[in-house]
Amino acid sequence: MSQNDTISPLLSVKDLTVKFGEGPREVCAVDGISFDLHEKKTLAIVGESGSGKSISSLAMLGLLKFIGGRVSSGQLEFQSSVLGETVDLAQAPEQVLRKIRGNEISMIFQEPMTSLNPVFTIGSQMSETISLHQGLSKSEAQTRALEFLELVRLPNAKRLLTNYPHQLSGGMRQRVMIAMALCCEPKVLIADEPTTALDVTIQAQILHIIRDLQAELGTSVIFISHDMGVVSEMADDVLVMKASKFVETGTVHQVLGHPQQDYTKALLAAVPKIGSMTGTTAPKLFDIPGMAQATKPAQVKTTDTAREPVLEVENLTTRYDIRGGLMNRVTHRVHAAEKVSFEIYPGETLALVGESGSGKSTVGKTIQQLIEPASGAMRYRGKDIFSLPREDRKAFQKQTQYVFQDPYGSLNPRMTVGESLVEPAKVHGLISTKAEALDKAAELLEKVELPAEYANRYPHQFSGGQRQRLCIARALACDPSLIIADESVSALDVSVQAQVVNLLMGLQESQGLSYLFITHDMAVVERISHRVAVMYLGQIVEIGTRQQIFENPQHPYTKRLLAAVPKLMPGHRPTRVLLDGEIPSAMRAVDDPPRLVDLQQVSDGHFAAL
Amino acid sequence: MSDMNNTSNQTWTHKVMASRYFCFEFIAGSLLTGTLVLVVLLSGVLFPDGGGKVNLVARLTEPFQSAEFFLGTDPLGRDILERIVHGGRVSLVVGLLSALGAVVLGTVIGLFAGYYRGFLDAFIMRFADIQLALPFILLAITVIAIVGPGIDRIIVLMIVSQWVQYARLVRGSVLSLREREFVQAARSYGLSDVKIIFRHILPNALGPLIILLTLNVANNILLESSLTFLGLGADPQTPTWGGMLSEGRSYIQTAWWVTVFPGIAIMLTVLGLNLLGDWLRDELDPLGKTRA
């Protein structure tokens, strides 16, 4: 910071206030934010959803008017080299902004799936931007596009130019977005949660590329994120926002290392830090400052393998047929789960981890009988489920309950919360009268620490974290013995995530629940799980206790997964062996079944494919 | 004491203001539709002689001239007001029953086809394609030629030919709704398919259905008139709104009132139903209740 004080900043934001709406409905989305962005530096803006971080970045591009907002006061002074003068982005007319937007300041959005136009080729979308700003001919623009696709380390860049977005994977599309954002060599790159929608190993790849390119091209970066690990890896300076307001700013060492404000401290405390549990065997609650502290650790310290397991899964195989050709025959199969075997013991959390397409959700849905397996057996307290008649299998659905990822999508928007919560209990004949339903709803709401009068509200009146609590409450309606939590905390803000994880652990203790915790987030897994199973391309490649997996990983994929998690060490710039390309697909031709891995015992209860 | 009165007064007005019925759509819609239906139901009392009385002396009387023929007369000297009131019986019955029948049939088929997919879905949808390709008039002429004309047959014919659009509309919504997590959640805790379809999927698919339904009522009133015109519908002596429109067509330049008044009757019916439909759609959507 000290050396920069003498040079005037590239972008200087002073007292920025953004408002939406008119009159009594006026909402202040950003309230008096000030910061400076210096050349070749990375400023991270962190905060939880709704804190106004994305709105601030849209203000810098002059895009607010398209979403109904306006800069009501403050300056956004940008040193434009195209215009050769300092421009106030808040006041500048649209023609001036158009010269700057995409040329001197460009942006990468969160969702790579939707930010490319699906009907144009990658090449034509890229050369459109280039010829617009640089006045190059079509073929020159194509050459330049190719150059930048190679710069973001995309293999086969030449062929990619003629490809359409749907032919690319998420990670590749995000790299195309970065190439597009950089192809006019902007002075400022705004990256709005660029890796949130991506898998960890792909995230590591993208972060690496952004860092490399920043060094090569000398771009300044405004990095918007809610992920403290990513921020600590990328940022020079950090600005913390909460509910549209400024909280604190400083270098990454100051803010993440010695936070001054309570909010920052709380935010950092809620971040699961991978490696923080080394040496402990039992799961541990998050410390949330200002929250009632649960001092007791979870009840089951280590997994008691002498007891009868709640659920045994043996050689479970689930495949999706892909039909094609003239005769509509099965030509390919997605081997979503191949010979998956594990047990879950009473009061235990088994984490099933892997990246998208690894088949972890398929395993969960097969257990919940949402998908028919191709083969394999499943025993609930020793009773074989798949061999039972249909009605008896239905009754088993009472014992396992599923909590989905999206808290917004998993409650029927047209039913009151109370109706939704008691429906499972009604299905299984546990309640019949209206009065019973009311009591049950109140009891369930209380279990997830929500007031009983919320039963009459509709789902849209709740926040994401509250809705996830509601989904958990619904899962508890039939007193199940196993809850399958499919990425249930992944969509939540860190502080809310910590609370929900604590709630899950508390319920485990009081109700003796078992969890199958399906997730991609290794840091949360370390907190919550007793045992961990790692899935890769439909097969379990390593399984063991949490300590065995985290402290002594054996399979190369487990090691890569653990290494890819960004660590909360300010200024630490990890050098990872980067995967070239993508995770291969589990789709295979019918006559080409996958090679089955052979799990070998590493130590007591720890098996890995070697 | 006066304070107490004041507050109770306020809460009373507040209650009315906050009521779901206190909005333009509901009040205007139910007034319009209610009045029309009432008048049509009372047609026998208001005009006991059935609107068929020919009075060639008074042919093409202009409207608003006399109390006897307030809306004028048609080329045969029949009172237009009387014919509108009586004609409403056939028109409303045909329009409402055919649209309701089609919406029920189409929705049920669309719900099940979309939810279960597979062979049944493919079969029904190909059948629907074939039916859409057949011109309605051709179908109507063929069927009526076999079974003979009549109002009831027209209604059945309209239902049979119009369920397709509802089925397609509903099936489209179902295809996306069945993948939503709340539907999967309902399956995960063992709710039966029929309950999932009617409790979770149908309420979320109602919005566009209601809109299509209200538009269809108007279309069917007009369709009935073209069938009558072809001699396939009601007895030509029975007044209907559509029939009056087509009769008045050739006089439009000399006697506008013959066509304009039945046209207004159709328009008011559709307007009333549309307003009620809009209100119902908003009312069924919990998000709509938060409006200020």
C-alpha cells in the first residue's frame, strides 16, 4: 500500500451510493463505499449475498440503468487512456461508457453456462468484441481471438473458434469468458464470483490462469467473492461489505490476518478451514461469535463398527441409457454408479465427496428410490430393500429422507410452509387430523429453531438459510433414521452455512440420526463427517475415517481434491500441478464398460484403489 | 369511548381494503359476468315470447328511438334486445361448457402424459398432432352429417377438438415442473403419483391455463355462429349471439345496430371473464398476494 500512495490510483471510488426504486419504495443497495484500485493490483470485495458487491461492480461499468438502479451520489473516477483523461463513470454519457466498457474495463460473470450466447460460435462472439473496440478486420480479429484462447490454455483453440457454447464444459466456457474479457487488454478486469459455479479442481485451474494473465498483461483486477479461501489466494487488498455498507478495508494480511471489525471476525470464524481439524477424531461444531455456544462435541466420537449398520449398500450400480440411431437402440450408457459399496452406522455421518458428474447424487437418489438401480443390494438394518414388494419398499422411504441442494426449489411455492412440513407425516399415516398437523408443524419448526407461527407463511417469505431449515424440518417429520443431504449447505452463505451445519450436528446428537452427506466441499466435510468416501467417475476410489482420508490420503484423486481447496493463508500463492483439460465423462459406449477399481486395505477401515 | 369506535371503524375499513376481493379485477369482473348471467337466466321472465316474433312493419327500426325496440330491430323486425337476452342462453352455454369441458379433459391428459412420459405420452401427442392437422369445419361437417345437428353435439365436438391445445400447454409446464426439486422431494417421501400431480404440479401450472380458458370462451361463441351459419348448429330460428352477428353482416352499412349490439354482448362477456381470470390467477399465486 505504501508505495502506491504516491501514484494516483487507476480507479478511485468515492462515497458511492446506489439506489433502486422511487419514493417510499426506494432501496439503498450500496451505501457510501469508497476504495482505490491501483495498477496491477487485485482488490477483493467480499461479503455475503445481498451485501451489494455485485451492484458496485455494475456501477463501475455503467450498467445499473439496465436493472433499474442509479448512482445517487459519489464519484467513480477512472483514468482512461483511450480518452486520455479522467472520466467519472457515474456521470459519463453512454457513448463514452461504451468506449470504456469491454475495452478498458471488462467483466467476467458468475454463470459461464448463461453468459455466452448459445446460437453463435465462440469465434464469432469473440471477434465481435475485438472488431468493435479495436477496429480490426474479420480475419485479424479471428487471429487475435485464437491468440487469447491459447493464452487461457485452452487446448485445440483453433477448433474451438468454430464450436458452439454447448459443446464446451463449464470450466472451458469460463476460460472462454476470460479470454473474451481480456482480448482487448483491459486495464481493469472485474471478476464477479468467477469460480463459484465450478468444481474445486477446475476452480484452481481458473484462479491460476487469472493470476498468470494478470502478471503477463499487467491488468488490475476487482475480484468479487464470498469465498474467503479464494480471496486469500488472489487478493492484494480486501474490502469487506455487509448489508450495502462498508465494513473494513486493508491489505489481505491485515483484513484476513488481523480483522478489526466484529463482522469480519464472525465471517472468518464461519469459514471452514481445511486442515484445522488435524488430530481430532470427532466432528466439531463451528464457533459462531455471538451465538449460543454448544460446548459439547457430537455424541458419537468414533464410528462404532461393532454395532449393526443402519444401512448397507452393496455393489450398487446405476446406469442411464442413452439411445440413438435409427432403431433407437441403447448406444451409450452413463455409468453413474458402478459397484458402490459402503455402510452407514447409527449416529454417524458418512460424507460422499466428488466433483460434478462423479455420481454422488445418483447414489443418494438410488438409496432414496428415486432412481431404479441396475443391480446391487441395499439392506436397512439387515433387511434387503430391493427384494421387498412395492408397498413395503414405500414404507422404507419413511426411514430415509432427502434434503436437496436448492432451498428455493425444494418447497412448493403454492403451499404454506405448514402444509409442506407435515406432508411426509401424512403420507405415512402418522397424522390424520388438522389439529395434529398444526401440532406437528409447530414441533418441527421448533426443532429447527424457527418460530411456530411461521407455519402459515409461504416459502418466498423466507431467506435461503431459513428455507434450508424448513427442508430439514420436513425431513424430520417421519422420525427417520437416515437423512441424505445432497449438497444441502452448498448454496448458502458461509455464516448461514455454519449455522445449518451446527443445526445438523445438534439434531444428530439429540435424535441419533445418521447422515449421508453428499458434497463437493472438502472443508465442510472435514467439520461434519465421521467417515468419508471419495467418488470419481461413478466409483468409490477411497473410503475411510475422516482422519485417515484427510491426513493420509492415498488415491491421487483424493490428494488432488484436497490440494485444490483454497486455503485461508493471506498472500499464499500455491503452485499446484494443474490438470490439463477436464474430468473425463462417465458416458461410455455399450460395448466398452469401465474398468472397475480394486479397493485395497491401507489400514484398519481405510480402503483405497491403488 | 370515541377512540374505541374510531379504531374499530378503522379495522373494519382496513379489513375491506385488505380483503382479497377488494380489487378492480374482481369487482368489475364479477359485476359484468354476474349481470350478464342473471339477465340471460331471467330471459324467460323478461321476454316471455322467446325473441322470435316477426314484425315486418317495424323492420330495421333504429335504436334508442322507442321504448318498445330500445336497441332497434333486425331485417325481420325482431327486437334486438330481446334476441340478445335470449341468444345469450345458447351462446353462454356453448361457450362456457365447451371451454370447461376441453380444459378439464385436456388438463388431465396433459398432466398424466407429461408426468409419466413414455409410450402413452408419445401416442397421445402424435394423436393430438393428427387432430390439429384436421380442419375443424371438415370434422364438424362429417360428424354432424352422421349424427345430425344439435347444440349438445356442437359442444361435444368442440371439446373433442379443443382439448389438444390445453393438453399441449399443460404437458409443457409439467415437463419442467416434474424436474423441480419440490416434486422430487415429494417423491422422496413417498407421496403417490396422483397426489403429486394434483397437489404439487397442477397448482403451479394453472396460470396460463386460466388465460387460455377465458380466451377460448369467446372463440367458441363465435365458432358456434359459424357452425350455425353452415347449418350445423342450433336451429336457425333460435337466436344466438354468433348467429345474430352473421345475419347482420349484409346490413352493416345500412343498419349497424344489427351486428354491433350482439358484438358488444360477446365483448362484455369476454371482458368480464378475463378480469375474473386475471384475478383468479393472481389469487392462486402466493407471490401475487404481497402486492401493495
